[in-house]
Amino acid sequence: MADLHKTRALQLLHRIVLPLDRALQAADRQTGCSAAQLQALSVIHYLKADTIGRLAAHERISVPTASRLVEGLVQRGLARRVEGRDRRTSVLAVTEQGLAAVEAACAAREAVLMDLFEGLGEEEWRGLRATAGALARELGVGPEAARADD
Amino acid sequence: MADLHKTRALQLLHRIVLPLDRALQAADRQTGCSAAQLQALSVIHYLKADTIGRLAAHERISVPTASRLVEGLVQRGLARRVEGRDRRTSVLAVTEQGLAAVEAACAAREAVLMDLFEGLGEEEWRGLRATAGALARELGVGPEAARADD
DNA sequence: TCTTTTCATTAGCCATGCTAATTGTTAGCA
DNA sequence: TGCTAACAATTAGCATGGCTAATGAAAAGA
């Protein structure tokens, strides 16, 4: 496919991200679990990215950002630090409450999107699913990436 | 299409937004024009959302947030306030420099995505384009929404 | 043992969401 | 005319989440 066609697709895509993010933020405000926290919990739990460093690497964020993120999760009781052999690091684990928060946050986020995309047609829903799957794969995102990752 | 299929699509989609946003933020840091600013400039210019209130309404953000966003644009010389009849409002306009910034920011953002999605196949690129178009339409996003909007 | 490397935290910057309260202007009506 | 109500925007203040630079503390290696 010509690069021009790809560029056209990306022109559309990059403008979509901000409004989607804003809409999802609204959902997150209801559940009290932000996108970054939700994603961190998922990655810690499903992908066993159980140290600050691994979390930062997988999420492609800086170590200090990951550190602060986890600090927030621990304070909210969504994650806890387990001591390991190396006392420079602490192994992370998601709590029961954390798992419940992930469930709730995902449901709320999906509900917001469902409302937002009422106008999509049958064919477009199928396309969305296929495309979302492809992008998730490229980005290494989601619980199902557990097997394909690392 | 069954709701379950839609839910599956949305499960994938909502997890994609954060990593995409982070990747685009990196591009924005290079150009010095953030996603919110870029979008605001586009909307002011192409959609004639030329007051704080209209900008906030179209972007679905609060009026104070829009106000501060525009303040930043003006300070950077990307937009300016033109006095109108009603002295409670000022009409907004994008400067030459602002238009150039939009161009540069879009190019940088598209380049980042192009790298990110190297692994997509032909068919997936076609799907992405169609899907992105549909979502952009639903979200009322992009210059081409000018005719379909308001 | 002493130095270097590694992992994480702290401090501090900036942007962008929000709500509540304030300011300033216009419009409406007695 | 002049008071009041409605409206548009700003200011103030809170929270989150990116970043870099500097610091601490533990492990590894010479």
C-alpha cells in the first residue's frame, strides 16, 4: 500500500486519540481509577511486570513516573509491595480490591465508548474490532498480550 | 451485531488509547505543541469555533480549561484575540505561526505512528483507514468535519 | 574492602482535566 | 433611567501524570 494511504489513515487516527482520551477520563473520574492506574494494575497482574523498572519498561514511561503511579496504587489499597531478595526493589502485587477496581473501570470505560459509538454500522463494528485487535497487538497491550509478550 | 461483539471491540479499543496518547505526547514534546493545543488550533481555524465558549462546547471540555488553553496559545503567538462587539468575549483567530505549528505537529505525530505501526499488513492498513474514518465521524473530529459539523 | 553499577525515590517543572467563586458586560424590565 | 438577572470569561485551587536531575541505598565486582 502506498505511503500516502497510510498517511491518510494516520491523519485520521492521531486526531481521534485526544477526544477518546477525554471521554475515557470522564469514565475514570466516576470509578476513581485512572487510565494509567488501570493499565498499571493490568500489566502488574497479567504480565507479571512486578517491579517498578519492569512496569516502566513495559509501559514505556519513566521510572519516576512509574514509581509515583505505584505509590498511588498502594495508598489506595489496589496494590501492595512484597519484599523480595533484592532490597533495592520490592515486588508488586495487585490486591483483591485492585482486581475489582480493574473490572469496574473497564466496564465504565466500555460503557462510555458504547454510548459514543451508537452511530456505527454493523460493518464498521466488525472493522473496529479487527483494527483494534491489530493495534493492540502492535502496541503489546491487553491481558491477551501476556503470551505474546517478553 | 450482538452486543458481545461490540463489547469485545471496545475492550480492545479502550486499552489502546493510553499508549497511543503517550506515544503522541513524545512527538508533541519535540514540536512544542501539545495535542490539546493542536486540536484547539484546528477547531478554531477550520470549524470557526472562535470563542472560548464555542471551543469548550465543541471539544467537550470545561470553559476554564478552554480559557487557559487559549491563554497558552496566545502567549506562544499561535493564536490571537480579536475584539468583537460583545466585550465579554473575544473572537479568536489562528496566526500564521499557529498554522505552521499545526502542520509541524501533525507531521511529527504521524511520523511517530508510522514507526509504531510498521508491523501492520496491507489489509490492516485498509481496515485502519476505514475505522479511523468512522470514529472520526462519530467524534466530530478533523478538518473534514467542517462541513458535517454544526 | 572499596568502587561501581543498578534500582528506586525525591524534588521540582509543566500541561491539562475539573469545580467553585469572582469579575465584568449585556440585556431586560419596571 | 436604573436595578437586576443572565451570560462569558477568568481566577483560584485541587489532582493526575508526563518529564529530567539529583539523591539514597543495596548489590556486584575488582
